[in-house]
Amino acid sequence: AGREEELKVIAEAKKILLDTSAGAVSQTYSFAQVASTLNTRADLVRSEVVAMLRKLAKRQHSAALSQLASRVAAVARYGESNGEDPFAKVKGLIVDMIAKLERQLADETDEKAYCDEQMSKTEAKKSELEDDVAKMTSKIDQAAAKSATLKEEIAELQGELAALAKEQAELDKIRAETHADYVTAKADLELGLSGVRKALQVLRDYYAAAPAALVQQPAVPEKHSKAAGAGSSIIGILEVCESDFATGLAK
């Protein structure tokens, strides 16, 4: 906006010169009395063009306009001494300045267009990155939820494992106690079975030898007779015991 206003003011100064100075130039430089009209330096220095340029340079903080005002003032001071047309010189300075400012404005316009293009690309890239961030955030949230669920399941499984370990320990204790009881019972059964078998052997030998002894020896007065029936009953009971003891050992 500042550059466009600067161009506008310079163009206005140029128009003022064209509209107001043509007749004065023809009259002034066609006669010998040049010094009587625009003869002094103060005439052009205090002119509307110089004042306007200086005012604009101050308002816009423009070094270029300030330099132009100084050059216009210099032309006013020294142009006539060289026999040159000061108004044509001033007009040329303003035209050159306008062309320079127009080129700068075109360059700035191109730069602005480039900046706008880059800004558009940046905004598009920013939007794309924001979408990526949103997707990653969603994935992170899903992973966090899944992690929380897995932690709950792990805690539940750990509780079940602790319960199983406790039950296993109790079973091991029961097995150890049962094994100890079995070892003791086995020793008792083996000892009992051995005793029963020895007792059976003694009884069987005794009752089996009785008939043979009666045949070989002469008859003697019977003072005592073997109770074969009672012996058979005892042997039968012991055989039942032997079977029970053996079954107990086999288990």
C-alpha cells in the first residue's frame, strides 16, 4: 500500500509539472530574462513538487523519495548554470523514479505471489501433518486402551495363577503326607505279610506232617489229638489276611 501511494504521489508531481510548466518553460527560455522568472534557487526549491516529495519521503520513511527530493533541489540550483532545462531534468528524474518504483513493485508483487504460493503449500503441508498427527493420536489412544485391557487380563491371570499355585502347594503337601503315611503303612503291611506267611508256613507244616507221623509210629495211648478242623479255620483266616495285606501293598 505504501509503495502504491508513493507511485501515486510521484505521478501527481509529474502531472503538475506537465500541466503548469510547459508555458513557463517556453516563455522563460525564449527570452534573455531567465533570471527574472525562475532565476533563483529558492524558486524551484520551494516549489510544490519538492515540498510534496519531501513530505511524502518523511511520511513513508522512504530513502529513495528523500534522495529524489534532494536531486530535484540540486537540479533547481545548478541546472540553469549548465544551460539545461531544469523542468525537463526534473521530469526525467521523476519518470526514472516512477519506472524504478514500478519495477520494485513488480518484484515485490512477484515475491508476494511466491510467498503466497509457499504459504499455501505450507498450509497444505500443515493440514496434512495435522491429519497425520490426528491418525497417530488415534492409534496411540487405541493402543493405550488395548494396553489397559491387556493389563487387566494379565492381572486376572496372575490372580488365577496365584490361586493355582496355592492349590498346587496344598496338593503337594497332601501328597507328601500321603506318601509318608504310605511308607509307614507299607512297612507295616510288609512286616505283617511276612509274619502271616511265616505263621501259615508253620501251621501248614504242622498240620501237614500229622498224618505221616501217625502212620510211621506205633499207636500210643492217646493223650492229645490235633484239632485239624480248628487248624484249617486258622489257616483260612490267615490266608484272608495274607490276601488283604498283599492287596494293600499292591495299591
